[in-house]
Amino acid sequence: MADFTDDDDALLAELGVEVEAKRTSTRTAEEERVIAAFEEIQRFFETHKRLPRHGEAVDIFERLYAVRLDRIREIEACRSIVEPMDHQGLLGVQPVMTQAHIDDMDDDALLAELGIEAEISEITTLKHVRSVSEKRAAEEIANRERCKDFDQFKPLFDQVQGELKSGVRTTRPFVKDAGFLKAEITAGQFFILGGQTVYVAEVGEPIKAPNGETDARLRAIYSNGTESNILLRSLQRALYKDETGRRITEPTAGPLFADETDDGDLASGKIYVLRSKSDIPLVAQNRDLIHKIGVTGGSVERRVANAKFDATFLLADVEIVATYELFNINRTKLENLIHRVFGAARLDMEIKDRFGKPVVPREWFLVPLFVIDEAVERIRDGSISRYRYRPDQAALVAED
């Protein structure tokens, strides 16, 4: 009889008892983490009978599971690892991450949310990356340091504070999207961020951001005597996220346009933008470019109801393409301002009215609608006084 060892498995084998071989894992640590992450998502699905969701109001762990699931679906190396265990069909369901969430996170950030500390090449080639919060914090702080020449800027901060107290300047929310273009940042503007006043002293050369947008380095001076070279888009993002973030208006903005209604405010009218249905060759050939820009205190629909009988409307019906609600506005001053901004693009045309008398319409301009949108936004933020429309560039251009 063969000698026995103290090994139980060996003894059982000598007795003819089949021994199940011990399984040794061939998975890498990273693959095991992907599997563990997917198992957590499966347990969530079993418990709640639904997929994890994104959203500010959602529990942080559910949001983490949602990010992980979307990333596992997207990365083929991860997907192939967990497909054999996907008995609930989670990989076949439409992704739950919205485009807005995807745009807001880069690949390294999404991998970090997945639980992998680096970029995946063949699922085994890894390198260290920072977390999303670390990257954002580092960028938005942007190595803030003491401003050595703060004495040159302090009088500006003192002046702005005095103008805010006297009402020459006001503060308005830094609005990301109110039907207009993105709120822009230019040199010489003041903002309130984190309870401090920020002055944009310089805007560097344009650079191309990874998402395709134009960006630039700023020299931002803070009222506490520090400065930073923060990216323009990072300052925008910080102002959007700060519930108390504000734009400080230019002194010239005055009471022309209130950004929002206060208690007791009354609507004062609308800016309206029209396109003519006239068959005049010049108008017909440039119909998408020729716009009438006016201001009315009443209904725009009533204002244009008899357009085909009115020479100021080119004796033709019109299409209302845009309106902008106004509050606490001096309509005459606003209309004059708009016409001055677009004066170089005024339509030079004479028509005869119903009685045969020559009429030169004054409110028609050869200007694209998106530029009109931008002009209204600049009226809102108080910067319009520095701009004029340049037909050769089809853009609003800041005057020196």
C-alpha cells in the first residue's frame, strides 16, 4: 500500500474518492474589481427592480452604480468580462447616462468612477490618474497665489464697491442658459464668486479645449489680494455652480434692462424680431438674413396684424421669429440703442406706400438671428455699450 501523507486530499484520492480540484483564479486584480463592481450593480437591480439613475437628487451610491454600468457597457474589455454573468440583461438595456453627464466627465474620470485607478489599454496596462474631484478642485483653484501688484487693482475694487452701493452698478445672476448664448467673460469685467469680488485683468490667447470649445487663460484678481491663471471655462463653471455667483454690471447699463423681476415689477414690453414675406427681390433673396428689430409695449401679434397695409412692414405679412420679454425698461432708449448697435447693417431701401409716397423703412437690418440673440444677452449683462455690429465679420465687435 502506498505511503500516506498528512494531506487530506491525497488520502481521499487513495481511497478512490474523487476530489474536486481547487480553483485558482486567472483574473487580474483589475478584472476582479470590474466583476465586483458589476455584482454591486446586480444587487442594486435585484433590490430596487430598476437600473441605477443619474441626477443631483439621487443617492451618491446609486449615481456611482449608474456611471459604472454605462462605462462597463462602453468599454469592450470590461463588457466581455461580465457578459457571462449578466443573467439580468443589464448590458443590453439602453445606457442610462445622458449626454450632459458624458460631456461633463472625461475618460479618466469615468474610469475612476468605475473603480479603476487608471486608463485601460488591454485591461492590464494601468497608470495612476487623479479623481474627478481632485482635477476639478485643482483646476478651479488654479494655483491661486498672492497678487504682488495688488496695490494697482485695489482702487478698482474700492470703486466698484462704491458704485454698487450708489446703484451705478448692480449684480445679476450668472445665467448659463436663458434662451441666449452662453454667458461670456471678457477682460475688464467683475464677478462675485465665493463671496469675493473677481476682476478679469487679462484674457490670454485662445486655445482649443478637448471638447472642441475655445478656451483661454485668464489673469483673475481677487478682492482678498490673491490672483490665479484660471481657465475661462473653469471660471464660468465655478460661477454656474455657485448659487451666489453674480455678474457685476457695467456702470453704463443703468436701469435699462432688469435681468429678472422683483416684487412689484411690471412687464414693460418686448423686443421683437420679424422676417418679411415680401416678394421684393432684395428681400426674397435674403429672407433669412433681413430682420426687423423693434420694441413694443403691447402684443406683438396685434402690432403686426395689419403689416401688409403698413409701409414700415414693407407692405407684406411678416413672420415673428423671436421675442424677448422686458421688465422696468425705457423702451425708447432701448430701441435707439439696438438701432445704433446695428446701424452699419441697416437695410438701405425705399418703397412707396399705399398712396404712392416714398418711405424709407428704418427698422430693417441685414443681420443673422444668432447675432441678435447675442446682442440681447449683452443688453442683459450690461456690456452692449462696448459693441457694434460689423457686417464684414457678421459679428458684434468690441470697440476700443
